[in-house]
Amino acid sequence: MADQDPNAPARFMDLQDPRYAYMFGFLQADGHLSEQSRQRGRLTVELNVRDVALLHEFRRLTPYNSSVVERARSTNFSSSSRTAVWAVSAHEARTVINELGVPYGRKSRIIAPPRTEFSRRDYVRGLIDADGSVGYTGKGHPFVSLTTASTAIGAYLCDFARKVTGAERTIKRNARDGVYNILYTNETAVQLASHLYYDGCLALERKMFSAASLSTWVRPADMPRAAPRRRWTTAEDLRLLELGDPVAAAAPLGRTESACRQRLTRLRTGRGPWLQH
């Protein structure tokens, strides 16, 4: 084992430590565990060289021999792209990370939040830094987003953001590539980014900068606010099912025929109340 930094946490991958919670979220989203015979294998993270400082921080936080190596390679977008790779081979380190929830091999659909206690906002920030975005849309609207193939991760982010901001989201896979694209905009994005990216936290520097820039956003006076989404109640669902006709249900429920038709279809096909309640 390498000498541990005296300022590093006492126990490797204690997820109640904000730095390890962030690191674990990042590894789940953007790390790769591989294994070979005789307990050999590697944990790696490869990033654009502009983000190499984060990999050096991972190396500092890991009390096992690991390395950060820069390299140039060709990609679909550039004939020469410079990246940096952090790698650790220690079996003990890989075992700890695997048991916490980073599977070997392909993992995008099966990762899930840890089953042990963990620092939640730091974990979510790790996911966002690895597989999300923070910034402004082309129209100048603040946004925070996450792209994930994991239902458990998508649902967790929605629940976390709801508790922080009050914003409700339901998740649905993108028909084109089968992933979830979860997006928060305007005041909700500003509030969420402020909660996730706090002073002194471990984060990608460029996303920390983007999150800080969101705090200066003020809604233009001529920008309309969307009306709050009216949630379906259990009583409304039962009444809709009793009537069984969107046209007949619209008036007594105070909803449009289109809304009643969509809700009735969801209820009848088993995609019902738990999406909203």
C-alpha cells in the first residue's frame, strides 16, 4: 500500500465522508472495473486531460498504489484527443468498490444508490459531474441534467431533487437510445445547483464554475412562469375508473378530455398511480 495522505479520510470509501461519496458516484457513472484470472484486474477512469486535477485527487484519496497517465488517441470527433487515465489494480480496493455497488464489466443499467449510509448531495454531484451537465441552454436558461440508463439512479435523482426543490419529475426512457434524460431548468436548476455545488466541495472545476454562474440568473420580467402541475389524487383515479369515459369524466374532475384520456390509459395498462403519487 502507498503512504496515505495525513489529510485523507481514515477509512477508504467511507461513503459518509463527502469526498468518498462524490468519488463513488463518479465511479459508478464513469468508472470501469475489469477482472482477469488469479484475482487480477483494474479500476480505471478516463477523462479529458482538462479534468486531470480530479484524477489526481482520486489518487490522493486512495491508500493503494495507483497512477495517473496522460495519453493521446484518436476518437470519432478528433484525430488526436488528449486524455488522462487514473488506474488502480489493488484487489482489496477493487473488492471494496465492487461490494459497494460498482459492478465488473458493463454496468450502465444495473447501478443503483448505495445500500449503506452515504452523503447524498455529494453522491448526486458525483453522478452529475460524470454523466450530467450544468450550465445554460442556447436560450440562456439555467439547467442541470443527468443522462443515465439506470432506472434506480434516475428515480433516485428525481426523489432527491423533489426533496430539495419541490419539483416533480417522472422518468421515461428515450425511445431512440433507451436512456433517461432528466432535466431541471430555471429556478429549480439554480436551487439544485446551489445545493449540490457548495464551497469547498470536491467537483470538476469547470462544473463548479458553471454552477456558480447559475446563482446570478434572474428570471426576465417578460418570461412567463409555467403553471404548477396538478397531480392526480387517488380519489380522482378511482372516479375516473368508475366513469370509464374521458368525455364524461372531464367536467366532474375539472380536467381536459385529453388529460383524462391519457390518465385512463395509464391506469388501465398498469402504468398508473405510482407515477404521480
